[in-house]
Amino acid sequence: MNISFDNSAKVSGKLTLVVEEADYAKDYEKALKDYRKKANVPGFRPGMAPMAMIKKQIGPSVLVDTLNRLVGEKLYEYVQKENIAMLGEPLPAADQEPIDIEKPAPYTFAFELALAPELDVTINGDDTLPYYNINVEEKDIDNQVQAYAGRTGSYAKVEEYQENDMLKGDLRQLDAEGNTLENGITVSEAIVMPKYIKNEDEQKKFENIKLGDIITFNPRNAYSNDTELASFLKVDKEQVFMYTGDFSYQVTEISRYQPHAVDEELFEQAYPGEDIKDEAAFRARIAEDIKSQLKNNSDFRFILDARKLAIEKAGEVKYADDLMKKIMLANNRDKGEEYVEKHYEASIKELTWSLLKNKIAAAYEIKVEDKDVENAAREMVKIQFAQYGMTNVPEEYLDNYVKETLKKRENIDNLVERALDIKLCAALKNTVKIEEKNVTIDEFNKLMEE
């Protein structure tokens, strides 16, 4: 097989493969023989049909499959052997002539390849990058204490309604004169949370309501969603259109959610087995968790600033835009050309950073090992648990979640990128000049919005 590659355009190239009969004959004949062994042809015992008949029936399709498989294998072998920095998948060349398999070989296949631009960017000790140390303030600890207490609180019975309280009461359908409708709807212990009633007029009817009070309100106006109204009235969704009038509601119970007391029981729930005895120690332990989480945020921002610096150093980076758009379209056929045009620029920016990051990582001799990916998965799982206030998850549970995370193929690419970011961050911290800046959480969040 003769393979040639023309990359005079620098950001794209044309790969041509000329396939002779000798290149595919052995595989082609084997495929035909394998089919013949299994073929059930009328008038012949299995495996005994004449080869000429087999070739006439399926020869063309077998030849096409054989050629496609051979060309694909040789194309990628060549790309790997010659270290061609190909972007995306190769596409048939615009000047590719139709392959006529009715004619004898040779057959010529031509492909267009998008090539990675040559990037000569380094980040070293001459460079300066900011690093934002996020300070933990007392209000941040207060918020976390309240979050722990709020998650493990309980409901207490009260006499008078306040915002966020939950009501239970007896609901009765009324007639046009405001009297209880005979054989109308009645619901005992109907639950209402007035805060979530969107109609202001109906919501105001519950202001300052007390245990035992009776009010008149319109559930149809209070609950515009048919599903919610059907659930409240205990009727089928298909019947709610019939209930447009007023109902009486007598309050039989008012429940108010009370956060858990900040005591040893709460400390043990938040940090099992750590034997925290007082609020000062509890707050100190919370501060440790917040600092750990904020360090991840600071490192993330540090990588963003490294990205900005690398892209500035790279300057204008050229791509084979028309070809890259074709590749992007081939990968998103269900979304169409409009999607490609809308997202192309952002996609190219991400690609440029990915190429730069890999080049910088190679300069630092950074390699991502399986253990690095596992550690990245562990970090991700810990963050997910922390979002639900679970900051002290036993190692055996973490191990199980990490294993399940790593089983999902769709997670691996992101975890590899995360592992690379972690190692690159550490390498850059030890190399560049660091300009440390102390900020509050609020200041940092505003910075991330810029």
C-alpha cells in the first residue's frame, strides 16, 4: 500500500492511500470463506455452495467492508507512526472520487486531516501569577453552623402563624352564599404552606392566622397548577376544572420548624466520633472544612489565570476553520450547522487551552497515572457529599462511591483532566512567582463573575 501525506497547509493535510489487490486479497478471501461455511444456500449442503455463487451474492459488500476496515487501520497506524497531531477524525477529501469496486484495483482513498497548530509557549520562573487566599470569616462559620442545625431540626406546635410555618386544617367546600355545600368536598388535615401560594390576595388571607381560626379562600386561585390543586382537594386531576369556588379552612395545627440546638448532639451528628465538646471546638472544626474547600476554589482560579497567561503568550492561533467546522458538524449532526456556528468560537478556545495545557504539562514532565485519576474521583465525591453537609464520610463509603464513579466511562475524561489540573497547579506553584492576595468569600465570588 502506498501512503502519502501533504501538509503544506500546516493546519491541515491530505492523506492519500492507494490500495493494491495484494493489500486486501488475503482478508477478502478469508471473509468469503467464513461466510461460505455458514451460508445456507438452497440446493447445497452448508459450506458446499460454489465460491463463484458466494462472490456473486455478497462479494461486493464483503469487499467494501474489507477495504473500509483496512484503510481505517492503515490510516491510524500511519498517523501514530508519523506523530501527526491530528484534531478530531479524518474526513473524506473534497476531491475524493467514488470508488468503483466493479473495476480492479488499485483503489485510491483521500482524507482531509485537521492538524494542531504549532504552539511554542512556556510558563516559567520569569512569570508571575496571582493566588487568591480566601479568608474564612465568622459569618461564613455562622452560616455553616446554621446549616447543620437546620438540617437536623424538628417541628414544634405553635399557636400563631409566622412565615414558613405549616398549617393543617379542615377544608370544606362552600356554596354561592358562603355556606357549607351539602355533599361537597371535605378534607381533614389539609396541609397548607401559605408562603408558597403565588396569588398575593389568597396568601394575605393567612396573615396572623391563629389556631382554631376559620378563613374563606379560593384554592383555584391559590393553586394555578392542576396537579397541586388535585392533590390538595384529594380529587382526580381531570376533575379539578369543576372546583372554582370558595372553601372554608379551619386551622387545627400550626407547626414551626425549629433548628437543632447547638449542642453536643449536633456536634456528634456533624462529625461522628470526633468527640467535640463545645461550640468553640465545633466552629474551629467547621473552619477547617471551609478552608479545605476554599483551597480547591483558589487552585481553580489559579489555573484559570495560568490559562489566561498561556493564551496571551500564544497570541493568534490559526486553525483550518472550514475543516474544523465540518468535523464539529460530523460530531453534532443532530444539532445542525446553526449550532456549529454558534458554538465554534468557544469550542476553539477550549481546544487551544487543551493543547497549551498538554504542552506545558509535557514541559514539566507531568504524567497522569491511574492513582491520580482515582484521587481526582475521591476529591469529586467528597465535594458532592460536602454539598449535602456530609463532611465526615467514612472511608469505606468513599471507596465504594469512588469505585462506582470510575466504572462510568463518561466520567473518565473529566477526571483525567481534573487530575492533570491538580498536578499542573502544584508544578506551577513551585515554579512561577506567586503574588498572594487575601480576599473574602464574597470578594472571590465577585472575582469569578468577571
